[in-house]
Amino acid sequence: MYQIPLALFIITAICGLLYFFISVWSAMIYWKVRGVKHLAPWPIVGNLGALLRLDKHVSYYYDKIYHAFPNERMIGMYEFMTPTLVLRDPELIEQVLVREFSTFPDHGPLLIEDDSLISESVFALTGSGAKWRAVRNKLLTTFTTGKMRAIFPELVASCQALVDKRPKTLIKEDFTAFAVESFMNSMFGTAILPAGKEELVLNCKTVFEGSRYRMFQQYGLTYFTKLSQFFNMTFMANELHNYFSSLMHTLLNQRSELDCGRNDYAQVLVDMKRLKKMVIFSRENSRENQEFDITDDLVIAQAFMFFFAGLDTTTLVMLHLAFDLSQAKDCQETARQEVRNVLKKYGGYSWDSVRDMKYLDACIQETLRLHPSLQFVVRVNDKPTDVAGVKIDKGTRIVIPLQTIHMDPNNFPKPEKYDPGRWLDESTRPNKFTHLPFSEGPRVCLGKRFALMEIATLFAHILDNFELTLSPETKVPLIYEPNVFFHSPISKNPIRVDLMKI
């Protein structure tokens, strides 16, 4: 009486195993049947089996693939069972990021769960959707020249406050505290933090701290989304999620009750929230196409997204710029003389004076080349298409390994050398698609203008007042943390830059 159910069980099990092995086999020959060069994958783990040791950042494996085929425009790889294209050619990068953006609009699954605090941010919303376009266009109004001029005095005040402390040494925590203060003053127009500055800085540090367990969760959210949902994996702990959600709610509620006359990022969000609905117009005929509700979650997502995306990335650029200038004394002195000459020319700090510091900007660009905070960019196509004549299915991951491209001698001669001169002559400046610290195209970093202004203004103040020297306690070459998303030096060997008052 048990023979029929047992037989059905055995047949079902065999069919299930056959389906599994056929799925694995077909996934592992994806690039072979398309004639794309690739390293031979292992079943299931693909080319990322060693990633599970969590002793190297995922960008290490993109770098390895990139250099394995130096004559190819693109290389195939397998991120576990996900076929991925790694791009080498600037023309293909331009195709994906700009010319055919409508085909490659999204980041794909990356780090965050569906109900995360930033799941409705412009970072996570699908790039082909009208909702994404409407929200992004609204947020972009924060970064017009007029609004940058308006918030510039608050930024100068934050820079001067750091200089007035006469620090003897600068470490990452100093830049984090400055970035938090300048962001709150400039973008939210408040120096009063509901839970206190120290608590905010501590919680920001916790979000970005390296942890094998957290990195394991984030890889799960990226590569095994359904499995990670089953195990309730999250981008950050519930207490941090609740803290930042409450903080952003408080800040925006405070602003909505005041008429302070500011036109900053917080005001844009408050105005957006008051609309309650946003109408989307068709690109083709400018007629009303659809509308969507502006919920509290949507607004809070934009507030936290800008804070999250801009804080640690900007902090790391400032840290690495101090590191680079402390070793390149001639560049440091050239930048200092330019700062002083420009300040004399304009009679002090202004939006225009900082924009006129061309050599300082070149120093920043060179640091961004050597030490991009984000080491790679991902795009996913939302329909079948082809890249360089190779047909790819919908949902194929496209990886642009930024730091590897920045360090390719074919793109930058003597790439290890810190050379701001690369950026001074417009006629010989490198191809923009070989230098992508903020990405490029419609999904270029929203806060790019603010970040560059913030970094330049701070370092103009530092260079005018201090000489920078790398502390003997800092061991070179730097070693980077494998278990964080951004490009951060390992905590056992932090960057320390000594300052001497001039």
C-alpha cells in the first residue's frame, strides 16, 4: 500500500535533482555558448567561491577577471550562478551608463532588503520607471548654482570651526564628525541634533563598520535575495534602522513647522511631502501620464539615502586626500599657494573663489582616481539586448570595476603616481568614461556638486592654516578592509595625518 506514494516520491526527487543539475549546468555555460572569454567557473559558486572566506573585497575578483583578458573589451564571469559582464572598454561603459540607459536603468539587487529604510530611495527605485525620474528631478533642484551659493556660508562656518580647534592630527573620525556637522548645517539647516552629535556620529560609524557577519548578510541580499528574505537578513540592525528613521522624521517635522526661509535639501523634501501626490508627465507629449502618492516612507527614504550615500564616501575622499597631500609635499605647497592667491583675489571665501581653485580641484580628482570610495558600479538590463554583438538575457549584471579602470596604465600612464597635472589641461584630460568616481549618466551621484564643494572648501581652509605630514604610525602601503562596502583602510592601520600650524 506504500509502494505508489514511495514511487512518486522517488520520481519527484529524481526530477527535482535533474532540474537542479540542468539549471546549474546551463547557468555555468552561459558565456561559453555566447563566445565570451571567461575564467572557468566552479559549479554553483562560479568565480566567487573564495569570496565566502570573507578575506577579500568582491572588487578583488573583478580586478582578477579584468586583468586575465587584457585584450578583451568585456569579460564574462559568474557571481555564483549569476552571469555577469565585466566591462573594460570606455565605449561599452558609455553605452551602458549613458547612450542606452533606458536598457540598463537599474542597480539590481544590491545590499538592501525590500523594506529597508532606503528601499524607496532614488538609489533603489527602478531607473526605467517614471516614479524614479520624477523623484530624482525633484531632488536635483537642491543642487542648482543658486542653492549651492545660498548654503555656502554654513559650509564655511563648519570648516572654520574645525580649523579653530587647531587639531594636531587628523584621522577618519575627525572627517566623519566634520561631514556630519557640515551636512546637517548645510542640507538640513540645523546645528541641533535631537539625540546629540556624539550619538549620531557613533551610529554613523556603526553603520559603516566592517564585520564578517554583516558582509555575509549583504552578499546574501545581493546574490541570494529570496534566501536572504527567508532568513530575514537586513542591511543594518533594527535598532539602527529605528534610530535613523526617527532622526529623519524629527528633522523633517521640525522643518515643516518652521518658516525659516531656507531652500535646502530638507526644504525640498518638506515641499515634496506637502504635495501628497506627484504627477508624472509623458516625455513624448508632455501630457499628464500618471500620478503616485508621496508617502512618509518615500520622503524619509530620500533623506536617509542622501545621508547614507554621502557621508562615508565623502569622509573617505577627505581622508585619502589628506593622505596623498601629506606625501606629495610639492603638490601640497602648489595647492596652498593657489588657495592663498585666490583668496586674495576674491577677498575671502565664496562659491566663486573655491570654484576658481583649479589646482586644488585637480588634487581632488587625482585622489578620486587613486582611491574611489565606491570600487565598482553595477547595472542590470530590463530587457534582452546585446553588448558588442553579444546577446544577453534580461537581468544580466553589468559590472564596471572603477578602481581597476582607474589604475589601468592604458588609461592613465604611471597610474600609481599621484599626479594632479593629469587634470589641468582640458585638451589632454583623460576620457571621462575611464574616470568614474561618481558614476556617470542619468544615475550619476546626486550629491556630486555638494561633495566636491565641501571637500574643496575644507581643504582650502586646512592648507591655508596647516602643513600636512603623514604620521609615522601609519604603515604604507595601506591595507583595506575586506568586509565593508566602501574602500576603507583597515582599522588596525588607520590613516593618521599630523598637522603643524603655519
